[in-house]
Amino acid sequence: MKEDELKQNIKIFAARKGVSPNIVRVIPKSELEFGKVYEGECRNADEARWGDGKFVYERYKFGHRYEELINHFEDDDGYDVFVPMEVKERIKIFLAGTIDDGHSNDWQGELLAATKDLQKEVEFYNPRRYDFPEHPKKEDVVKQIRWEQEHLDKADFILMVLLEGSKSPISLLELGLYAHDQNKIAVCCPESFYRYTNVEETCRKYGLYLTNRTDTQHLVTVIEWLINYNYGKKVR
């Protein structure tokens, strides 16, 4: 991309954001992080997700939506390129709850499939590991525990789903750890759960949101409630 074209993209971006072009910095390819969404400029979009060496963006044409690949401006091949200038911060939600060593219903995977439209605005932390060793070594377990601890802390919200027939001891531990923050956690637990009364009384004491439904459609509704109601509280 020629220098004058790059400067023009910066001016357009700055005008859209209401800032001076002098404080806008383009992000070089070497600093991009896989999976993150970036705001910037190209012919057909103002944001794109960095993938495997290319950006992916949504394009609308004749009433249809589809994804297209586009190069970073450093890889200008004569076609349209994307100029990233800012990381788009997404709301972060941790999908806590029943896994049962991978033997439970994969409610996390079903929920992620049902929320694709939300994933431009929401980054989901999914602790379920589809490639976790059947007989893990201690270092595998420690790595997973530390990942979960880090991302539970980083998350704006925790969606806690406790499934019928499960014991979910780690999830109950996490519920106790984060119950003090009523604007961070929502709990979905059927009355048939073997420790339902404990869960119910914990939610009552700390003012946590509690619902008895765990079906995917209702979980999507809970996520929308977290975003629209509680996120407003957090950013005030």
C-alpha cells in the first residue's frame, strides 16, 4: 500500500472515531494476535478478525451476509487490504460449570454454535478441552487449573451451568470463590441437582441471578441479559 493511501485510511479512521489523525497508529502484522478483532479500514468493512495469516471480515451483498478473507496492508497484492488501527475490546464471558472430565453433555460447544452472531461483541472463555489427555500428567492438570484461574479473573462475567446428574465439585468451588461479585456471575441449575439447596442459598445470600433452566436457548437469553443489563453497571 502506498504511503498516501495509508495516510488517507488513517484520516478516515480518525474522523470516524472523532480523534486527531496524529494519535492514530497502524498496527504492524508482527503485533497481531490470532483470534482478536481489530478496528480499521478497508473498502467494505471497518473491523476484521485476524486469522491464519489473513483477516476475516463480514460482508453484506444483495441482502446476504458472508465472510471474506483480506490481506494485511503489508501484504498488498493489488486487491483490497485491511489497515488495523485499534484492538476491539470484546466483553469476556467464562463458560464455567459441568464438564465431568469431558463425559457430560457438551453444553459449551452447543452454546458457542448458537451465539456466532454475538461473537463479534463477546469473547467466550471455554474451559472444556477436547484434546485433554485421558490420563493426564500433573503438569497437564496444573496448566489447566492455572488457565482457568487466570481467565476466571479476567472475565467480565461468569456463566455457571450445573447439569442434572453431575457432581461438578470444581464448579461448586468456583461458585464459592466468585459469589461475592453479584454483577459478575449468573447461575443456571435445575432443582434436581444434588446440591441445589446449597446453590440456591448461596445465590440468595449474595444476590446472584439463578435460573433452573439449562437449555441452550435459555442460556443465550441469560448471556444477552448479562451483556445488556450488568455490563451497563460495570462501565458506569
